[in-house]
Amino acid sequence: MQSKAQIDQVLRQESDAKEIPGVVAMAANGKEVIYQGAFGKRDLSKDDPMTADSVFWIASMSKAITAAGAMQLVEQGKLSLDAPIGKLLPDLAAPQVLEGFDAKGEPKLRAAKNPVTLRHLMTHTAGLCYDMWNGDMVKYLEKTGTPGITSCKNAALKTPLMTDPGTRWEYGTNIDFVGKAVEAVSGKRLDAYLRGHLFTPLGMTDTDFKIGESQRKRLVAMHQRGEDGSLAPIPFELEQDPEFHMGGGGLYGTAGDYIKFTQMILNKGRGNGNQVLKPETVAMMGQNHIGELTIPKMTSAVAFATNDVDLFPGIVKKWGLSFLINTAKTPEGRSPGSLAWAGLANTYFWIDPSRDVSGVILMQVLPFVDNKCIEAFTGFERGVYAGLDAAQKAA
């Protein structure tokens, strides 16, 4: 790939300058990996170099995988996109909407006007939120002593909605409930279900909720960006014996494994010789499922975890069955109708079916949407498209 040197330079420069601790990036078409690179360190306080098989907390990049598992069960008629999900999930049987707080600071709740469906959950239109982007939820969790979602405690799922189902897009704990729905109808814990139906068939041997002994040796440390711009490793690990597996953000994995997942989407449900989803299901997952609603800017309510999130300002964004969809070509060259999302610690992926290309870039830095991490990501993505364009011209 002609642009390999160009991408290497961007990623090596940022890592050498310690603007990012370390990075693994990989791009592929449906047939093969067309770029891979690893730069910098796994942990700034140690000497271990970053390697292509390094293991990262991929956080919300788990969502698309959990959604794919649920769509297998939709294909089998075991889950329905539009039936009230409360029949399966007691926590959503009689949802309450938070309407603010009274004079004493007590939450004011009312019954939701309509039931929550699996489609609402997969599209983040159920009314659920994350406290990181919602100050009222920060207040609610404090007031009620409800644990945060990353505790992986069942009590963390007992939160009110912020709006009536189907009325607004708001990013939240939706896919954790999708994981619970998978468990309810499959009779398996989410880790076992995903292993049997996605990870093993696709050859994703390094992806799991639990960090195995071999993965532990290759695990990348979490780093926090200080206000002065400096980076320092911080202790961070998800509960390894959780009450529930967090389908919305609990997975650890490698760039190589995630590329296998993106290639399965590019290949219409086929990967590693196995058809894990029907072509029409994959096509459906990539369509707009939120109608006239759009994806707004997400404003940070928890500064150490996330900056404000405003991806592709000026481009209307839609949501599929757990993918962000850009409706116009992006400055980096991504085609309209491409699929994407990210993980909190600055891990990103995109899938561009019309150019038959996908990319994954993994870092471990908080807060989310870190400027230097975004620079690395855009440099990588630009390089991938420059390579495709050059190859096209040469042909």
C-alpha cells in the first residue's frame, strides 16, 4: 500500500513525541489486511513496545458486536425488533421518565408514554442515557446511590429514562439491555453466547470480557491526559467477575480481532469461512433506523471521562442497528452511508461498504475524543483513502 509510509510517519511521530502513549492501527478490505502498524509504548512507565497483538479495552466498540449477536436471534425469530422488550426484561417492563428534581432534590418520575422495544435499544432512542453526557443522571445516581454502569452490577441498570421511547436519540446504556435480551432468549451468559456464535466462528481468539493469562501479558495500560496536556498511566480495569457482562462496553480485544468483525460486515455476514449473519440482515443493520431524528453534539458532564463529542460537524448523522452513519462524504474521504463507532478510551473503527474498506485504530487514553488521538485517527484514515485513490489511478 503506497500510503503505508505516510501513515507510519503520522503515527510514529505522535508516539515518539509522547503526544499519544502508543497506538495500533489496521485497515482491511473484504479479502485482506492492507495496512497494519504498531507504535509507541503499551505503558509510558515501562519499556514494553506496542505490538500489533496488544490487547485494549475496546469499550463501546463492544456495542456493534452485541447487536450482531442479537440480530442472529432476530433472524431465528427468538427476538423481535418491535415487540415491547419489557416482557423479556423486567427492568424495562414499566419504564419511568425523569422529569427533573423537586425542591428537596428528590427525583420527579412519571410513567413512560410507550413501551421500549429492541429497535429503540439498538438505536439509542429508548430514552436511556449515560451520566457522562447527562448532568441529571449524574445527580440521580448520587441522590439514589445507584452504581454507575461500569460497576457491571445489576443495580446499575435500574435507572429512569430521560425521554419517552422513540422521541430522541441519546447515547446510553441501551446495548447493556440488548446483551440481557440475548441472555434471556439464548439461555447463555453473554460471554458464552458471543464466543460460540461470533468470536469462535470468526476466529476472534483474543476478544472477551475476561482478560485471559495470554492477553494479560499484552495488555495496554490506561493513560489519563492531564490539564497541562501530559499523559500518565492510571490504574484501570473492568470488574473481572461481573454480575452482568456489559454488552455496551465490556470487551477487551485486539485490532486484528476487530478487523475480522469489520470484514464480516464488508462481506455481508461472512467471515473465516462461516456465514454468521444473513446478507439482508447486514444490509438492514447499515440503514437509518431513526427516521427524522439526528445525532446531536454530546456535551460532557464528567470531565475526566470525556470531552464534548461532535463528530463530523456540519454532516447529518443517522444511526443503524448499532452503527453511526454519516450521510455525506467526510473530509478524510469516508463515503456517505459508512458505518462507525468508537470506545471511550479513544478506540475507533469505520466500515465503508461502497469502497470495500474498514479501519480500526486503538489507543488507551482518557478523556474520550482526545485531540491528539483524533489527529492520529484522521491521519490514519486519510492515509488509507490516499492509498485507495492511488491504487485506483494506477489501475
